[in-house]
Amino acid sequence: LRPTSPEAHRTPTLTLLSTAHTSGLVLSTAHTFRAPLSHRAVVTMEAKDLVELDESVIQTKRRTSPLTAGLLLCVAGAFAIAGSRMGSESSSRSKLNAATPSAHPHASSHLPLDEITASSWYIYKITASIRPGKDLLLMDFVNRYLLPDAFGMESVGCNSTHLGGDYKVNFTATGSSSTNNQIHWVNGPILNGAGVAAEWVKKILMATVGTTESREGMGLVYDSDKVTSNAFMHNKVQFYVPDLDGFAKKLDTAGVAHLKRKSTVASSSSDSTPVELGHLSIPVEAKTYEIVGPLASVSDAETLGAYDEWSAYECPSCHKLADDFETLQERYFVTDNTTTWKDSDTGEVDGRPQPMLVSVHVAVSSSQTLDDMRVDFAHLQDYTRAKWVLSTSHDATCKVASLSWESMPGVVIKYVQNNHDDLPSKDLLTEYEEVWADEYEKTFYSESKDHALPSSANWHHFLDTHIGITGTQGDDGGYCDDVFSALSQGLRNDAVGYATRDESDEVHLYVGYKGTTAWEYNLATGCSTDSISFGDICGCVAENAVNVYNRRMDTDVDSCPKPCWATDDGTRCAQLCL
């Protein structure tokens, strides 16, 4: 059962732990109670449903039945009384509640979440920020070495831009797969926090490739011939391809800095014979993008020796793909491509297979917890029906909290906490997380000297590094307002800053959870956006909102102005470029 009030989150918990030993694994089931309790019950991930990985401990946490909860309610109540003496809400929470608009007035608060939320949710984009002015260099790099180009480069207001690459996946989010299923990168030179975000990209590049400079005439190819595996490389996106050869040749020929690693998966669900997979890990600004495929597909036998096993300090189990080889191949070939990959030099069909998304990894320092009751995990379970599993490596140095969804077979989000003594940049990752927390505090909780905007009208460039998840809410979108009301109230209750933007009748909540990756909830279709949002994104103002732009410029436009190169609207373009 999940708490919904602020009091519940400051109340001590009572946890009963039962442990069973089977097949060399320790399976632990924890029952956690808080008071008061909500009416929302979360579906249990039973031990029998877990996939056995190369780990010594697999834990699942499940909620108890109402009967069991009733039997222990008196004990939980005692803890609640003790917790009430622990003090009042933090000043940050008070400021957030005071600054944020109230829940939508037409929402029906009495309906259970299972009835109003989308029955199926889908990851539809993974986004990262880049250093200002690196957009054109990156656009060439992406199409040449990673993914087919999605839409070129587009203005998201004035000189703020984004660009994308298309991946394939065996499900389709609301709308067309050709406009979803994308990796985005955002160049936002005037957005709040752009300076600090750029400085940290530089620090991460120095830790990873030893330079921030690119080779002349080679786009974003860094002037480095080595990569240092470190804590930041756990912030990555992982793709599968059935043929690795073309990717490896492109990277090697151009001298693109990357890691070569290898792992194994079972041949099939009934055949444990190992199949070797090659991993090409490519640092791009502050994140890593990894292409994984059969090592046997690499034609240059002389390079095979460069594919090393994942070292103990790299947390080998977290890099392994969850599915067997037969499943990966079948899933890949039954999934249609979303685009035709054209070679950036010749304009001809590229010939490499379009990468298929399999996982997104989020680096987590030792200062964080991976308990399933931490706020982001709790919200994703409650509002999007995510399943949560915690695994621990044999040597206990690495923990992985995995989130998966029945609607997205084959895709998993992994929060990786690698505490190995030999892992480089662990302390720097902790510092990076602290900077994110401080920047969110200033963005969402502090009073501004320049304006009196509500908290959710604000923005920080860190929010541009996020995972986007979407779903058509209950009653074919009819409960969109209700879901917005429940989700936004839950965020306020937990003192989590968020920004609301809209596009048509979709509401997008960009949420600044703890850590170095934000989440975007796209409540697709049916939302009454006028009274709860601040317009579409707009990179012409630091707050990235068209309604804020209208206030500043004393205008009344629905979309953000674009520069001359990005629009055919001659009048607006001429005015903007004067």
C-alpha cells in the first residue's frame, strides 16, 4: 500500500522480512507499512516471476494483503505516533506547496488510480542535454556512428535546438512510431542552468575521454584514442543489433573513442549454451550510447581480441542483456524499422541495421538508496504500473534496481549503484548528484527576484536529460485531468519539483527526481491544458515556456518564434532576426 500524504513520508516504517533460500539464491520478501495508508494497492512481483541473473541476491518487495495490513495496523500506528514527533515539513516543501498551482478543479479525486491511469505506458524518447553550439557537430556524429537521423535539427525557439536519432522497438507509443521511439539531444544556450550543465559535460568528458576538444573536420569525434571506464558511464542507453560489423568498422576507421567489451547470453530459453555478444560503448557528451550485437558478426578477426570481458569494477551483471539470444533475434526481426537509414556522406541507404532499444541505465552514487519506497520508484509503480526488482552482485559491490512494464517487453530501466573500490570517478558522481539537487532547489523552491511565476512554470536545463514515458489515460483520455491532479498532488506531497508544459491536448510533466536523470510523464490526449500548464516549450526564454515568453514580450502566440533558417514564415522571421 502506498502513502499519499506528506505525513506518511515522514513516518517511520515497520518492515517485516522473510527469507527463503532456493537454487543458490536468496529471495527476500519485505512487507513495509506506513501510516496513514492510501487506497492504492500495487501489484506484487512474485519471486517465481523473476529472471535468474548472474547475481547472488535477488530481492522483491511486495505489499501485503489488506487482511495482513489490518493485523499489523496497530503496530504501524505506534510508529506513526512516534514519527509525528520528528518535526514539521521542511522549508523547501512549504515553499513548493505555496508556489505551485492547485490541482485541476474538475478532477474526480475519489477514483482509484487503477481506473483513471493508462493501462499501458511506453518509453517514447530518451533525451540528454549537450554543450551550447555542439548541435550541428552532433547531428553529423549521430547519423554517422549511432542511429539513423530522425528529423535533422529543429529549433525549439530562437537559437535553442534539438536533434534526434531513430531507434526501433517492439511496441508503439501513442501516435506514430516514426515520431516517437527517438533519442533526443537538446542545445539550450539561454535556458536556466545551461552554464552549469555545460561545465559538467566538460568534467565528465575529461574523466571519460581525457579531453573536451574534437578533431578538426570530424564533427564531434573527440580528440582522444582511449576511454576510461568510470562511474559516469553507467549513465547510458543500450541498443541491440543482429550485425555489429558495420558499426565496429565505422568507429575503428574514424578512430572514434569507445570501449569494446563482451558478455554472454543463453542461446535460448531451453538451451543454456552461451552466445558471445560484443559491446561498443560510445561516450557522447555526458552520456554513453552502447551498441550490442553478436560477436560472431564482426568480420575483422584481428579486432576480436580487443573485446574484453567486463571487469569486476565495472559491475558485469548490469551490462548483460536480460533476454536470451533467440528472443533477441526474434524480437528484432519481427519489429519493423521506423525509417530508412541514409549514409550522411553519399545519401545512399546505409546498410547497417537500425538499433533496437533494450535498456536505459542511470548511475547512482553510494549516497542514494535503491529501496522501492524511494519517491521516483514509488511514483513509477503507482502511476505507470512499473514492476521493481533489486539485484545485488556476488561480491555485493553493485546493486541494480530494475523497472519494467508488461506493455514494454524487452525494455528495462536500470538504476546502477556501483560501489567497487576500483571504480574511477565515484566521488565526482556524488558531487554531480549534489549539484543537481542544489540546482533543483534554486529552480523550484527559491523565490525569484525577477518574477513571481508559479513553481511549475520554471525550468532547468538538467530537466532536458530525461526519460519520457507516455500513455493514453483511462476512458480513452477522458481521465487525463484526473491523472494530472493525482500525479501533481503526489509530487507536491513529496516535495518534488516539476515543470508542466503542453502540446495540443497532451500535458507533459518534467519531474526533477533525486539523481542525474529526470522523468517526463506525457499524459496523452484529453487534458484541459489551458488552466494547468504554461504552453509548449520555448527556448527563447530561460524558463522554456511559450506562456512565459508571451509575458516577457507582451505577445500572444501559441508557438515559440524560430530563427530564419528554421521557418518559412518570413514576417516573424524578419522581425526575430533584426
